[in-house]
Amino acid sequence: GLSDEEIEAALDEFDPDEMNEFSQTVRDGLDDDEFEVVDVSSEDLLDNTGHDVYVVSEFEEESDITEFQDEISDDTGVVYADAWGSFSTNSVSALVNEIGDPEDTQQSDAGVGDVVLELTEDHPLFDGVGEAGDVVTHMDSFEGSQDRRWFSDYSGGEIVAEVGLADDDTDGAAIGVSDDGDEVILASHARWSDSFTPDEAFTEESNQIVFNAIEYVAPDD
């Protein structure tokens, strides 16, 4: 585990402005006529369960995910976006620890080079990004870091991409899509630090996956 000094250093790096920049990136990437993006804090999430689509990076308490899933409607779309660490993002950890699907998640910041995604399936999430077998740059290491998270034993849906470092083997599943099409897991897409996961480090292809995921889980009119 992390030492107290490492935890304190990571907390010092947490930057709410990065969350706001991510929100603005989402706004810029979606059709204004189709989506109105509203920021909801983790503290207020359970009082705001009437939206059509959510991009959730953080629950105030991991156990809140159970009430959240109970309160949203059956056709509400949810994109669970997480990242390395648990200082300000915990959506995949909440799925693992409270829901049990996926069954496990791991993380790493070790290695050198860009963080990449290997697309393992053809899927609408990858429209304008690539096709099965392609490896796309996810996070530019010059702008960011090697922070990444992955998960395993996902019984509720399909794994469509894995994460790893360029010129190395992949670590594990990074993107999953539920069988009912209402849930997408983006294990390494959240932003939490202006040093390690700044918004500008994520590539156009990486952001396009986020936009596609939101459109994919959005309920039909």
C-alpha cells in the first residue's frame, strides 16, 4: 500500500479544476441540441438522480453506488469513469467493492511511454477512433504520466478494450459495456491531477471514446 507520505503527496496533487476541465471537454464534444451537461458533486449526487445520462467519477462513499443504482430509472445511462488512485475517483472501485461486478480492479503508475488502448472488439464506442486490433494512444506521457487502472471478471457485459503502455503488453481490461447497453466502464479516463492526469494529456481519440460512450448509453427518445 501507499505510505502516509505518498498519500499526502497524492492528495496535494488533487485538483478540482481538472474535473471542471473534463466537464468542459465533454460539453465541447457533445451536440448542444442533444445534450445539456450539468455538473453534480459527489455530495449532491443522491439528491439528483433524475438525469438521463451520468458520467460518474466519484461517489462520496463507495456504498452510495447501491442507492444510486436503485434510484435511477431502468433506462438511465451511466458511464463509470475512473483512474489511478482513490483520492478523488472511485467509481470502478465502488462497482468492485459494493456491486461485485467487475470482481477486481488494479492500477499502476509504473513504466515509461504513452498509455495506450488496444481495441479488442469493433464497437460503436470506437466510431471515429479505430477498429478491433488497433492500438490508439490514450494519454500522452509528455503531458501526463503512466497512471492507469484496469479491471477483471466482468460478468455483466463485454470487454472491448485493454490498457497498457506503448511497446509493452497490456495490463488488463480498460473499457467494458454492459449487456443491456445502459452502462459503460472507462477505468482509465477520469481526471484528478494537473500533474498526472491533466485534461490536455488525453488524446482526441481518448476523448472521442467518452463522447461516444455518453451517446451510446443515452436512452432512446
